[in-house]
Amino acid sequence: MYHTPVLLKESVEGLAIKPDGVYVDLTFGGGGHSREIFKQLETGKLFAFDQDDDAEANAKNDKTFFDNPKFQFVKANFRHVKKYLKLYKISQVDGILADLGISSHQIDEGSRGFSTRFDGALDMRMNQQQDFSAKELIAKYSEKDLHKILGIYGEIKNAKTLAQAIVAERIRKEIATTQDLKNVLQKYAPRGAEFKYFAQVFQALRIEVNEEMKALEEMLVQSTEILKVGGRLSVISYHSLEDRLVKNYISKGKFHGEVEKDFYGNEIKPLEAVNRKPIEASEEEIKENPRARSGKLRIAVKL
């Protein structure tokens, strides 16, 4: 299986689909969420975004969507959603879904460099056409910048020490593969929690290489601009950094600071949370798909 979609039923139900509506799946991946949305459309239309070559191949080979005028695949990063929809003469949509997780296929494909389990090139690019990879990052970032991304995006406790170690090692020899990097990390990982430590470092590099936090902010702002009043936004995030951004934007209409109010004390914000607390996967789903454990779904409606 290319990828098992997380919180499938809950995230699609959160969109409250109208059979004649226009919907956007911002993270096509293996197409699981898209198929579920598509099933419920009669005269509506679905736009599916993904910048990954493998996801594009999936969409092209999927009999559900093949040559169907109700489906349009868009090979692009979701940070450009507004611009690309404009090309298709779409300015307003009824619902938007984004599953921010990395697909199982990307993790299991050792050559992509996302996985801590397989050795492969230190790559981590979601869009394989872009030049900048994790190998470049490790080779070129200053100690100060490495310290910053490891601390912020990886929430690594000894980020400063690790940044120093990476800089010292790369002078000695090139860090070109995931195993090369793990050899450096091994010495600084807390005993018994090595796997978690590796995962945190890999997460930090992946976020930086793909500008994930910046892209998420841009996507959230554009989503509220293109949603119709009463339209729904359904977002699944997997780590606290993403979830915090989504939560703040839904509850305050901004990423940092307090919600703004008008002259009469009414909150100025484009969205209203449908669920106060994030929806999480059931024990049953986690048993079938352990990767669902960290998924948090937030649903919002456009005011």
C-alpha cells in the first residue's frame, strides 16, 4: 500500500461535502482522502495538489480519476493554491483538506533520505526538481543556523553541541548519506531514546529543506481567502509546531499574538473552530496504522 490515509472518515466528514461543490485536496499523496471526497461528488469538482513526482504518477494511474472531468491534478506546492486555482478560473471553493504528514511511501523509499531506518542519499526534497537538499544544508549552513533549526524544528535539547559536532565532522569528511549523519548523531543521542532523537533531527532538516512552516502559513492565509462563507477547512498535523500554527490561525486569525478586535470588541478573524479540541485517531486506527498516533485534526468554518 502506497500510503494509508490518517483520520480519513473524520477529516472528510469535517468538510460537510455538497455533491455539487468544489473541493481541494492539498496533499494528494496516495489519493486516499481524494477518493473519499470524490465518492461524494455528483456534479462537483475536485482539485488535488501535490509537488511529488510519485504522487503525480499515482493520480495518473488511478482508475477512479482517470480522464474524469470532475478531477484535476495540479503538480504544485500547496503554498501556491490560490494562483493555480485562478488558472482554472476558480476563485471560491466549498472545502479544503490538508494532511500535513509525510507519506508512508516517501518514508519507506530509502533513496529519498526521509527515513532513519534505511540508508540513502541525504536528500529529503518533497519536490525533486528543487536544487537544495538536506546534503547541501548539512554542508553549507553555519553552526549558528544549524543550532537554530535543530532547536526550533527538531526541539533538540543539545542542539548547540550537535551543531558544533556536525560542523567539525563535515570538515573531516563529507556527510552525504543518512547513515553518515546517524554516525554523527549516535554519540549525542540520549541512551535508549536514539530512534526518537534521530527522528527529531531528520524532522528538523526536512522542515527546513522544504520550507514547510512558511509554506503552511502561506497556505492557511490563502485557504481562508478562497473559501466561500460557510466553507470548511480540514487540516491534519503531526507535530506540535504545525498544530500550534493551525490552532492559532483558526482561533485568532493570525499565527502569533492575540486576536484583534473591532471598535465594539468583536473578534476579527476569518475562521471559527468546529471542534474545540483536535480530533485524534481511535485506538483501533492506531493499531492498524501506528503512524496515525500523532495525527491531530482541526476543522474550521469560514465566517
